[in-house]
Amino acid sequence: MKIFKYSIHCLLFLPVFAFAQLAKVEKVMDSCINQRNFNGAVLIAKNGKIEYLKYTGLANRHYDIKYGETTRYQIWSLTKTFTTVLIMQLYEQGKINLDSTISAYIPDYQGEGAKKVTVRNLLTYSSGLFHKDISTPEMIHEAYNKTIWGLDDFIKRYLSEKLIDTPGTKFSYNNGDFILLGKIVENLYHKSFEQVLREKILIPLKMTETDFYHHDDIVKNMDEGYSPRENNVKEVYMPTNVYIDNFYSAGAMYSTPKDLLKFDQAIFNHQILKKETVQLMTTSYPKLGDVAFGFWVYPMKFGKVETILAERQGGGYGHTANWVHLIDKGLTFILISNTTEIDELNKMRMKVIGAYLGQ
């Protein structure tokens, strides 16, 4: 064994054969840092063992604080996979039927889909509901930027509208379906979502750097989010105010690369869900854009290497996150940034994976 050293971030023990592929990864990283202004972290693990972990750039530009081991990141829609796991735990307990409707678990729900939209539809963004919260820029501002909403008021105001599609027939990405799933979790446990999250996932997995995030929380080592100016990725600004609480079970969490790896391994090694449940969770719906429960799952080819890819993306207000697990290879890739737009991070993750696979 040799020590593979990155001068600016960490020491990791790696076998000799890994140097060539990781040198290719490092070359990709250098390009992304120098040409695309990537700031954040990249983690690569095989069978849960970290082979590459790099922190680079600034977590906070006001005080010139660099990214490092202790930095916490806002992970936005990666929260949805935590919500999915809580739902699937209830499914295993026999407390949820995936084909029962919203009204079975939220009896006072007033939307048209109350007795038409199923839990399965919510998990696959195919509820067919009109999502008022993201319907216009003005509604987005009102729902997420302007004030704090209580959960029930938010559901009544934004998520109780008419159906615009037949449930289960059309994929339409949104936050509302997963906010409703969070409400179902609360109703079945008779506890707050964040309390259930801690009790069922974070504490058992010893994810000490991960939690639900309120806008007024003082969280040590939390990074700030920045967005690149149009046509100049190296010039960034801070996006508008946001009340992250309102994203709730669809996007109000923070974590670290190492903690996310714990969650990744707990899922794919069947520590917090049974094997058959994970298989159900990662069975994609091709007619709905290959969405599964909490992930998108589909075959992918990197050069000559074929694999089955499970992925989850998140982003908002200057933060982006990308989590990929190659199901058939036991490989995990986690990329988190505070300067890189989500489309750019998607391109970067493909280059990183391809380089690691030697392609």
C-alpha cells in the first residue's frame, strides 16, 4: 500500500493500481477548478471505502474561509431521498400502502387529488397536481423567499389545487409532492418530520454532521451559496433571500460528503431498508423518465464500461449537489459545490466518473 497525498486536503491509503485512474480524476478536477471555477468537494468511494476526497475553494467569501473536513453543505433536493427512505420504512412496517391515496394519510387534505393521487404517484413526481408554489416567479417568491409558512398553511395555500394531469401518467418535477410525503410521515408518527428524520436515520447511522435546517439556525461551519454571473463563471454573487424551512421534506437539509456516504452505504448495503425494499425503491419507471423512488435509475455507458446508475441531484440559491451510485460496481460519487450551476455539475460528474473508470 502507498499513501496517495493531495497537498491541499487529505491523506488516503490506496493500492498502487489506483494511482493511474485517480491521476485522471485529478486532471479533470484541475480543469474544473481553473476553467469553471469549481468550489466545493468531490468524494469517490468503492464499497464504502473512500479512495478520493478533495476540498477546494472558498466556503465563505466574506471571511475567506476555505472548504475542509468540517464544512457543512446545504444539499437541497437530496433531502427527498431521506424522505423516501422514511416512507419506505413505513411501507416495511405495513403502515403505508403505496397505492393508497393522500386522503388515507392526510384526512383533511382538500386538493382534488385527495382520493385520486397515490403515495406511489407522489414518490415519482406524477401526482398530476397543479403546483401553485412553482407556477410563476411571483409564486416562487411568495412561497419560498418572502415569509415563513406553517406546514399546514403551506399545503392549503400552494398544494391543494386542481389536477391538471391524470395521476401516474406524466412526470413533472416539483417540491410539493415530497412536502406532502413529509406531512404523511408526520401524521403516521405523530411527531415532527425533523424528529423522525433524526430518530430513524441520522442517529442510527451516526450522521452527526447532518440535520434539518431552519433559516434562523446558527450552524457552525455552514457554507454560503453563490451563483455565477451570466457569461462569466469566475464572477459570482449571492442569490436572493430564502426561507429554507419552507422547502421542508423536499429540500431543507444540510450534510457533508462523508455523512452522505454513510447514508449511501446504509441504503445499498440494506442497513436501514431490506434488500427487497431497496430493489423496489430503485426500480425505475421508463415512461416517467426513468425516475425511481428517491433516485433516477438507468443504464449508462462510459466508453466501453457499462453500468447501472442511480443518481440524485439537488440545487438552490447558489448550492448544488450530485450523488451517484453505480449499483453494479459498488462505486459512490458525491459532488457538492457553492459556485457551480446544476447543469455544469452534471457535466462535471460525468467527466469525473469517466476518468475514474479509465475512459
